[in-house]
Amino acid sequence: MSDSEACPISSRAAPSGVAGWLLFFVLTMVLFGPAFHIVAFLRSYRHTIEVFARLSHPHSHYLFYIIEQLAGVALNGYGIFAGIQLWKTQPAALMHANRFLLLMVLYHLADFAMAVNFTWILDPPGTVGKYLPHAFLRQMRDVVYPVVWYSYLLNSKRVRNTFLFSKGTSR
């Protein structure tokens, strides 16, 4: 009796490959995340430039804004790379996906800190108090996303079967 005849149910029950939630995660990294970043940039660009134009010395703010946007593009580019690695089931794909999620948390925390700092500097007293609750909720969403997906990558049977057991390595 061969192994396939002995355990026909277990071979069907072991999910593997890029499908289900893993496919959805890949799509968020490769398509939805970058598209969301582009839309958010286009929606906020005009307002941001108008605010900076009213400042007496806007050059440092323009420079920060350019650096922030380039960092976002680089992060999304790395996410696209990591997503393609997952799609192709490359051996280092999990490392890249986990690194992308960690960088995403760091990026959003730094972005939040700088936004609060600029709000404090640019706007009249009391604005930070009005801005903070809304910004904090958005920040929680931006940090919860990578935490949930990191947890998924650690605990998913599909991820384990696709990237760890199929490559002949163990965790």
C-alpha cells in the first residue's frame, strides 16, 4: 500500500499553494496597497501644497513631503516585490513578506509622529486636540493590518505547507 492510498483524506485536507487568504494577501501587496497609496497621494496633494505655500519658509516642509512620498513609493515597491516572491513561492518569500510588514508598521508610526509634529507647528492651538482622535484611529488601522497579516503568516497551515514543508525545511 502506498502513502497516497493510505492517507487520501490528509493529502486533500492539507492546503498549499497561493490560494485563499494567501492569494488575497498577495493581491493587497501587489495591487490594492499601491493603488490605495496612489489614490491617497492624489487626493491630498493639492491641499498639502496649498498649506505649504502659505508658510513663510515652506522649503523644509516640501523636502520632508518629497522624502515621505518617496519612502511610501519605496515601501510599496518592496511590497510588490515581496508579493511576487510569494506568488512564485520563492524560498525567501516569507522573509520578504515579514520584513515588508515590519517596515510598514515603522513607516506608519514615523508618518504619524511627523504628522502630529507638523500639525503642532503649523496650526493654531487646539488643532492637535481635534486632529489627534481621528489620526489615532487611522493609525490603529494602519498598524492593525500588518499585525493581522503577520499573525496569519505565522499560523497559517497553507503558508506552512507551501513555504516550509514543500521546500524540505522545517520551522
